[in-house]
Amino acid sequence: MSLEEKEKEIRELSDLLRGYQYDYYVQNNPSVSDIEYDRLFDTLLRLESEYPELKQTDSPSVRVGSDLVSALPEVSHIIPVLSLDKGYSASEIEGWILKTVKAAGENLSFLIEEKIDGVSIVLYYENGILSRAVTRGNGYIGNDVTANVKTIGSVPLRLKEDITLSVRGEIYLPRESFEKINREMEIPYANPRNLAAGTIRRQKSSEAASVPLQIFVYEGFFSESYPPVNTHLEILQRLEGLGFRLNSRTGFFSKKETEHSLNIIDSHWNFGTFDDIPGYLERAAEERESLDYEIDGLVIKVNEIRARETLGYTGHHPRWAIAYKFESPQSATVIQDIDIQVGRTGRITPVARVKPVKIGGSVVSNVTLHNQDYINALEIALGDTVSVSKRGDVIPAVEEVLEKNEKGETTWQIPGECPSCGGSLEIVGAHHFCINESCPAQIKGRLKFFINTGQMDIENLGPETIEYLFSHGYVHDVEDLYSFDFSKLIGEPGFGEKKIRLIQEGLEKSKDRPFRTVLPSLGIPELGKKAAELLIENGVSSIEKLFTIAKNNDTALLCAIDGIGEKTAERIVTELRKEKYRRQVDLLKKAGLKFSEQKADGSSGPESNEMEGQVWCVTGSFENFIPRSKAMDEVKKRGGAVVSQISGKTTHLLAGSNPGSKLEKARKAGAQIVREPDFLKLLKG
């Protein structure tokens, strides 16, 4: 038999087995006996062993995995992978729906999907072939776990159409499979989610293949060459048509009862009006224990894509979706006192001191009351008997007042003065703030935040030492930690030579922390870890560039970075225009801290500034840039900013073949249209 005939045999056998795998893993309806399947599979393995050069990249044989040890490199996401805002009661969800409809300015419909308690994953397909599977990570960078995810039978290796798209889903381990695995373990696993998370991070994909993981997909992002969609329902229908496994337990709700012209994806779907949503939420909570997979809530999404674009995103979550978390364990207790905490930014947070009560396996004695609006809504007063829950099974929260106090105490009010410095409080949004930046509580908060694990992580320098140093006037702010002569403490209570030496070593070691750690550790409002990573990955890789942006009041450049909104940009610019940050940075620079760095991929950031101030977007396909993100990497090297969507801030659009709707949007926005040949000339200078 010729090589061409062998290639044809392998191709036909692979196609046949892929169909059988789809029927078994996705449709849950086997179309061939196990004996016949094994016979065909063994034949494919033998042929691929004899002719390894003919093995297809999406061969069904990759389901068995490999014994080769592989690393899990970090890669950047090309779609938004954000968290969700959360609600804990039906009334919160109803309020969110009404608010969202009002903000969108049109009638909306909503889908409600089960929130699978598993491992979030993003699947990237190129021309119909699974090219990469990436964990959620921090929302911007995740781990490449492609080899392990390919072993999951319900993950399509090849789609029914040769299209390019990104898909979000949740990998989970069915309860029955988890219990079977645990029966064979000397030390059982804690829960299915932990086992699933550990499995997809195995170093050998053959080990991942031994665990029967499953997947539900719930969101798709299609390339611009694919016909546009108008609703999320259409996205789900397309995903199902391409061979993905969807959760059939989904609800569809609109303001009025409607007969949907679209085909119902599954007979298990629920349809109703907004009035039916509370009952649906209640039933879902009651039925969760009967499912063969674990869920910890529901996700409510706007169905209309145009409305999603109108609503947009915050830096943390989309405004068009919310997670409904199931009720957490609750107990009754009494509010004995309410204290005021002053944060490092001056934010005032009231905290209830309650009679200690056991909730969900731990004793709760302190409960945050968030702000005055929260207190007013519940009419909380000293001496009230309240119901306290652990929201998300973690954070204690007052749910309601069960019984009013007998002393006639009225709703508690935040005082008008800061308890730390006596300064006036200012209301910004829903919160009170102390506006005195020299407030002792704020300074101590900044110091403790700076040294904390997850920030500068200064070893052997803890909160108690900070309290001592500040209260005795040895340090007045962060920069003093590096200039103070700690040997002066020898002989003072608790400060021996060994402790002082360890503190000095910890401070010296902290000077090696990268810029992406130093910057958010300064505690500048809106400049947290995510913002720092976004800035550095988009070419703003030094504090001097940030100061220049602030000096020029260039909020547009910051807004051009995906993930940084207008309010965030304005706050960053406002803060960095303050002289105190320039003074502080200069002193910390002299101390040896790092205020510039290379990007995560090892590159040194912009190689030139010839595209500085320009905001580029890309559309279509190219001969010299595959994938097209490589073209945008060239823009970043030259100091330009890169965005994924056209807006009034976009200055240039790189347009390839089949450019899609972005081309017309760019023209309307007045952006310069650049074709591939001209772009190559630009790169050559």
C-alpha cells in the first residue's frame, strides 16, 4: 500500500473515531460498541506508530496523553477573561436587572446559566483546530495546559467548520467519578474542584487522561470574518453546531412572555418573564444537590450583544453579567459595638463587633458594615439581634435585623470626624473618606500595605514592628524604612541584634522586587497589580513614563489600554500629578528600588518611541503576521498602544484581507487605515 493510501486510511479512521467520540462524550449517546471502538482505536495507534509523519495534530489518539514531562508556560489571553460581580439574594438580582435595563436604554432579555464549581478555561481555535488551552490565571495571563485539555473527550479537537474563535468554559469532574476515585485513595481528595484543578496542571498528559474530566462551554468569541451575531442565544446555538458541549439546564427570561422564533437548543431549557426569576433561583438552589456536578450559584447575562457593548466593563467585571451566589450558612447574634476603621486611602469602614457565633465551622466576632447606605438599608443599631452569613462561604455579612434592641437605639450613624486624626470626613460616592493625607491611620495603613505578603513582602518586618516604629516617630512614611538606622533600636524592648539584622536583610532583599511589584505596593489609588501589569505589558514600563503621562494629563493613552477605564485613568493621572509621589519615588530610587522593568516575555519594552502616542487596532488576516498579534507586538516595540476595539481614541487601524466591521468603524472614527505593505515599510523605518 502506498504512502498516499496509508495517509487516506489514517485520515478516514481519524474522522470516524472523532465522530464516535463526539457521540459518546458530548451527546452522551454511544453509536458503536466499546469492543468495536477499541478495535478501531488500536488500529489507528498502530498506523500512527508505523507512520508518525502522517499523524494529524488533532488525532483522536491525543486523548490518551503523553508520558513526556512538560512545563506549563504563561501566555497572554487575547479575549477579556474577567471576574463577575456578585449578588446574594433574589431581590439583589431583580434590582440589578432593572438597573441594567435602564442603563441599556432598551428592553432586554436575560439568560441564566448554572455556575459550575470547576476550573475556568479558554480554548483557542485556529482554522477549526484546537491550538491552545489556557487557564484563567489573573485574567490577563494564564498557564498553557493544551496537552492536558486535549485528553478531555468532550473538548473538540477539530470543529465542524474551519473557523477561528475563542471559547470560554468550565472544566469539572462529575461527582460519581470523584467518589469512585476517592474510594481508591488512601488520603481522599477534598472536593471535585481541587482534583480537577490539579489534574489539568499535571506535568504528564497521560496522567491527566486517567481522570474523566468534563467540560461545559458558555461563551464564544468569533473572528470578524464570521457572520456577526445579535444575541447570546445565537452564540450558544453556533457553539453547539460546531460540536461543543453545552449545559442544558439554562433559563431564558424577558419582560413579557414571548414565543421565541429561534430554535430551542434543548428541551430542558426554561422560559419565562422577569416575574418568574425568583422562583427559578429558588428551584435551582434546591436542585443543586441532585446534580452530578457541583455548582455554587448561577450566572445571569444580558442576551442582546449590542446592549452588552453599550453597558461595557469595569476594570474587574462586565456590567452585563452578574453571579448569583447561593445562600451561605447563617446564624443569629447581637451587635455589641461598632468601630470605625480608617484605610490607607482614607476610606472609612464601620465594623460591627458581634457576640461571637459559629458559622460554617469558624467563629465570627467581627462583621464589616461597608458604608452608611448599607447600615441605613438594614436599619442597624447597637444591641440589635441580626442574622449573619458567610457570603461566598468566606466573608461574614449582616443579612437582616431579626429583632430590634430594647434600649431604643436608633440607626447607627458614621461620625463626622475621623477617629484617627480628628479631621473632617468627605462623602465620595457611597463611602466616607478622611481627606487628611497626613492622617496617622492612613500612613500606618500604607506602611503595613507596603511590607505585606503579596506586595513588597519584606521578611521579618511585621505589622507590630511598624506600629512600634511609627508610634515612636522613627518612620513617617514608606521611604523612611530604607533610610532609618535600625541599629538605634538595639536595647529597646524586643529588639536584639539578631532581629535587627534580619529586618535589614529583609529590606535589602526587597530591593530586588520588580517594578510590577513596587508600583502597586506604593498604594496609589487605582494602581493595583492588574493595572500595573496592563501598563507594563502595553509599554508603560517605567515610573518616568507614568509621570510624563500624568504631567501631560494624557488620560486617552491610558484609556486606550484594554482593561483601564476612563475613571481609573483619570484617578491615576490625578494622583501622580501630586508632588508627594515624585518626592517619594526619588527617595526610593536612591534607596535602590526598581522603577522600570522588562515585560513578562523578557523583552525590554519599547525599542523606540516612533509610535508613541499612537493607538493601534488590527483586523483581518495577513501574509507576514500569523497570528496577527505579532503585528501589534511590533507596534508595542515602537512605543504605541494596542486596543482590541475601535473607539474615538484609535489613531490607526492595520487592515488585512477580510477586514470585517472594524474597517468602517475606523473610517467613521477618523483613524488612519494602514495596509500590510505600508505597515512593513513603517517597520523598516
